[in-house]
Amino acid sequence: MRYSKCRLQLPLIENIQMFHVKHFARLKKTVYHTFIESILSYLPDSVFAKCFDSSIGRPTKDLKSILGLFLLQAMLDLTDIETVEAFTFSDTFRYALDIPRDEYLSERSYYYYRSRLLGQGGKLFESILRNVADKLKLNFTIQRKDSTHVKTWLKNMSRLEMFSETIKKFLHELNTRHPIIFSRLSDELRNKYLPKEDAFTWFAGHKPSQYEQCLVAAARDILDLIGRFNEHASVSTFDSFALLKRIAGEQIHVEGETVSVKLRDEAKGTALANPHDPDARFDGYREAVKYQVQITETCGESKNDANPRIITQVEINQANTADSTTLVPGLEKLDSIGLKPEIMLTDNGYASDENVLAAAEMGVTHVAPPGGEAPDGFGVVDFALDEEAHTIDHCPMGQTCSENRVVEKLKKHSVISR
């Protein structure tokens, strides 16, 4: 049964039973006091609505405290074990989460609640952001946006490793869901990819000079499995089977009886990098399998302005996503939560005519340095502009322009001066 302690009414007497008065005075200056005062009661426990009934069953832990625990873990960069111990033994955590001293959380319960919370981070972020914005009377007129890459803990696989690991993944799923069908596969295929413990594997028994031969053999095995199960009503719906088909479509070429492996041009940058996380991609430098993170935050007109840098948006994309494609969707998201800026600052990776015009239609001025190399001679910025008439007044040599031609659709100028 879903349970959350009601905290809408503030307590008449502050809870200082577990602290000395001096300790409590110090505590009120820490993040733990800010958390219980401004964050805990606003956490959206509704994210658990689909997981627990509202009236039937044993009561859950206080769900707001559980949500708060995961937030504190991220804020303080704690391991799972440290987080469970803090919930059970730390008075500062008990105070921040508004739980009694006899409250207990096992590791099993911790992982159980976390599994129910996966995918709900966006709702938590927006709920806390709205409260912080109201409390601070946040000035979000000017914001800036930038991106970075986050490295995953996935292994950088060679092509042969990736082929064989994907086949293993499929065979494991086939054995789990259809053991009879799995048993009908040839012993050679099963022993090649799923050898018994400490057995001499097929891959370990070949020399580096035989790499291409082994790779083509793995490609043939993928094609054979696809041909065998492509029409099967159940097996063809496996996620691992879809990965086999994806590899075949991206890298395997068949011409008559000849099978070769080469990445297709249209799959460059989007090809499967690791079967254990199909959405992960290599970045532009192919250094590691990563994800791209887009971050937007508030800022002042200058670095001396007293404006707290509050993150207003976090977006996770595939590593090969172009920055320029994220600007407009990001502005639309900020608009939907009431935090659309008047000015958006970015680097030149976001700059394009289309983005400037689209932002302007939303009432946002997109400011970014021009991309590319500086032109030889004079550039557009060297000409004197008439802001009201949207025309060019004179050229860098001081000569007036005898004619202005404006392409209305693109707002671009063609000038004749003399």
C-alpha cells in the first residue's frame, strides 16, 4: 500500500530531539536543513502510483523519504552501501528525510525502490526546479546552454567481440525462454558461443592472423540465425534478435556465396557499439562509448551579477547528436515549464540560420559566435546597419549603399555600393 507522510502543515516545534542546541544551530546552516525545509515535502511521490495500490497491501516506506534518499545520494556522491548506512545510522540524514531513529532500510529494499523509480528522473527534476524557482524568485531571462560527453562503463569492443557477444546474448535469451528450441541448435554453435566453464573456446583457439576469417564466420552465424528464426512468431520478437538483424543491416554484405563485413556509409556514427546498451554510441573521436548531456543554466549579464546559476534543463542524447539539433526542442521544453528565457547564449556549435529564426519566433534571442573561419577581407559585421529599416547603411569604406536587396524568407541581404 502506498504511504507518504503528510508534510503540508509545518510543525509547531522544530524537531531537535536528536541534537544539542548548538549542534542544531549548526545544522540549520547545512544542506540537510535546506532539504527538509524546501525540497522534501514537494517531492512527487505520484511517480510510484503505478507501482503500489493506494489502499491494499502492507504499507510502503515513506515514499517522499525514499525519493529524498536517492537525491541526497546523488548530491553527496555516495555509493549504494554508503547510502543505505546513512539512512540507517546518520542523524543528519534522518533529520533531512524526516524519519525516526528506529527507521530501517535493507539493501534489498533499497534496490527494490530504486528499480521502481527508473525512468522517473525528469518528473523529480521539474518538481524540485519549480519549487526552487519560486523560492528564489529566479530570474531566468538570460540562460546559457552547452554540452558534454559522459563516458559509460561499457567495454570498447572490437568488431569480432561485438558480433560474438550479440550472438551470446541471443542464445542466452533463447535458452531462457525456449529451451527446447535452443536444444535443437547444433552442438558446434552452442559450444562456440556458450562453452562450458573453463573450456577451450573457439575464439581463443585462433591466431591474430585469422581475425578476418573468424569475423566472417561469426557474420555467417548471424545470417544463419536470422534465416532460421526470422519467421518464428515468438523468437523474432526478442530484443536480442533485433540486435542480430541490426548488425546484419549495418555491417554484413552478401554477394552470391561471398560474405564480407564492412560498415555501411549510412550507418557511420549510429552503428551498434555494444549489445548491452544499444543506444550508446561512439563520440566523433571514437575514443569510448558515451552519451551526450545537454545542460542549460541561468546566468547574469556579467560574471559580477548576483545571479545563482540554477540548472533549468538536463537532456540526455546519443553521443553523435549534433548540438544544433537540440536548441529548439530545448527551448520548447523550457517554455512548457514556464522557464523560457529571453536570451539564450551558446557556442557556435548551436548556431545556424534556422535556429536563430526559430528562436526568434518563440520570442527568444539566440546569441552565439559565428561559425567557421573568418572571411578574407570584410565581413557582414563590418557594415553599418540600420536596425529600424533592416537595411545596410554604408560599407566599411564609408560609401553609402545605393541598393539593398532582402531575401525575406532567410532575412539575408544583398548589397550594391559605390
